[in-house]
Amino acid sequence: MSHVTNFFNDKTILLTGGTGFLGMCLVEKLLRTANISKIFILVRGSTDRLTQIWRNHLPHHAEAMIRSGKVTPLVGDVALPQLGLSVAQIDELSRTVQIVIHGAANISLKASLATLFKDNVKASLDLAELATRSFVRLERYIHISTAYVNSHLADGSIIKEDFYWHTSSNAEEEYRQVSQTGDSPYTKLFPFPYAYGKHLVERLLLLRYPNLPLLIMRPTCIGPAVQEPHPGFEIRGSSPASGFVFGFLSSKKPVTYWPSTRNMDGHNIIDEIPVDFVVNSIIVHAAYGTMGIAHSSTSCSAPLKLRDQLECAWKTMPAAGRPQFVFTSDLKHSEFCRTARLYFAFGNEWFYDDQKTRELMERMSPADGIAFNVDVRSFNRWSHNSKRAAVYWYELTKNEKMKQKKGIMPVQAGQLALARL
């Protein structure tokens, strides 16, 4: 018997971020495997935008998702008061929603803190306030954060599923400062403003809403799917490690330089987790009642070195054209390519302990273990990454860069490349 499907049976869910990489996969899995009653999806612009994005990115799944009769798009915006919804819509949510999954976020590593404050900080707190005040049937509130909220910790740290505040300063004071100035002196402690913004949100969620049935999911770098919704599925621009690999393959230099701190020469662990494992983690932790923080990560249970990640790509290329790659501890090296400069934090090494997921695996029924696999040791990392590199190399050699403009890997290119392996 499936505890997961029993829990989700006839549940009503509010999801933000349903047009994004993770959110889209989450909706597809819930509709296919759990007998939910309804899922409200907040979408900017129009309801047609939601269905068009699904059709563009999941052409073989979108129609079943749309025809399920369980999806109710709500035109609104997490950054607007009351989500930009009408009084009647808020009233319906207040009376019916049992699970909130807040996945909407600006994930740009280049965005300023001022921009991220509106999109990620204030919007997240406003939604939590609304749910706390109005949602009378609320059982779970799932906030999708990032493991890099703790990227201010020392390189090489083992990071538990806990809170590591960067300072003893008052979080509300920090919030006021950022809201007034668009910046904070603490931003420089983190590799990206994005990480600091997510860090501040977590602190304020705990401070302001102690009675919220809160689960904070902290995935690391989310990568292409192993199996679901189909092997290799990803949306370009949503996977930092994919950008790293693509940047390596597209480099024209005979020698490329890459970050690796503490003179580790590329032997530092890079933590990337496939999107379907993140989806399954969210679902099973919600169903089994996990509260607090849960990592969705690979660095402790199934580690992969940065050097191995690049070698997967390197071996995809013809031997005559393979560039030499050199690792340096200088994270601001003048010879870094654009990709290495953007993703310099991959040169660091943090071990994100996934103890709660490991313990949950012991409690899960056999049926849940198969249908909602969260064991990151169960797939071949080298093979998975090699397939991604083969797809990218195929695209590069066939001059299909124009097809990447909208963000999705061409289905035909992916199928041809995978067929060659």
C-alpha cells in the first residue's frame, strides 16, 4: 500500500512556480500518481500562458495534464498584494487549500539583491502571511529554498539539515535595510545575492510564523531528469551544472581554466541532483510529515567530483579537438571563461547531509520506494552526465543554438543523441 498516495488522496494544493522547471515536473508527477482533488496554480499573464509553456516543454505530457480536470490556473503574481487575486478567489483558497508548495522564485545568479528582494524575499513572506492568517485547512506549507543558503560557511564544511545564521544580527533589521536600500553588507558573505536572499527568507519565516506547518526543502543544483517526466528532461537556464557543462563544451580555447579551491585540482565534490529526485523528495517528505529542513542532495550519499563532471563532457568530444582543462584555487582567475566566472562557486566544496531522506527511505513502503524513488545511489552518475554531454555536443556540432533561445532542448536532437549512446 502507498502511504504517499493515501496522504495526497483528495487533497487540494496551491502551487506557485508551476511554469518553471521544478514546478512543471512536480505537477506532472502529482497528476499522474496521486489522486489529488485539485491543484491551483498561480500564473502570470493568462491561463493560456500556462498551457502553452507546458505544451512547449512537455509535448508528450501536457495534454494529459490539461485534460485531467484537476488543474485550476489563477492569473496572479506572488509579488502582488493578495497574490493579485480577487476577494472571491482568496476566499476559495482559504476554505479549500490543504497544502501550499511555494516554488516560484527568480533563480538568476546575476540578479541584484534589490530585484530579488521583491521576487524572492517579500513575496515569500507575504504568501506565508496569507496562509497563516487565512488558510483554515492548512496541513503542510512547503517552501522551496536552496542548499546554498549556507554557502557563507567555510569551504569543506559538512552542513546538516539545520539553520546556520550568518550573524547574530536582527533579521527584521536586515529586512528593513534591504527594503529601503536594496542592498545589505551581508551579501558579500555569499557567492550570489540569490543565496543571501533565500537565507534571509528562511530566518524570517521561522521568526514570524512559528506555528506554520513548515517544511523547507533545500535542493542543491537541480539537474536533468533520470527518468521522469522523461530521461534527460531539463529547461535551459534552470540548471547551473548544465550551464557549466555546456560552457566547457562550447569553449574554443585549447586550454580552459576552472575553479577548484584548496588546491584540490578538481577533486572537490560538485552537488547536483536530478529534478525527478527533487520532485520525489518533496512529495514523500510532505506525505510522511517531515517538518523543519530537508536537503535534497548528493554530496554525502552519491558524491561526484568536479573533475569527473568535466571529464564526462571531455570524452564526448573528438580526441583531436579536446581542450586541456586546468584547475586553479584562484576564484577570480583572469583566464576563466564566462561560464567559469559565473559558476565560480562550483570550485568550493560543501557536503550537504541528507540524513532525513536516508531515514525516510527506511520508513517508506516498498510501493512508495519504487514509485517515488529518492535513493540517489540508484542511478549511474557517470552515464547520466555523459548522456547530457552527448546531447549538448550534438547540438553544438549541428549548429542548433537558435533552438535553445526559448530554453528547451529540441526533442528530436535529444532523441538522436541518446540513440547514439
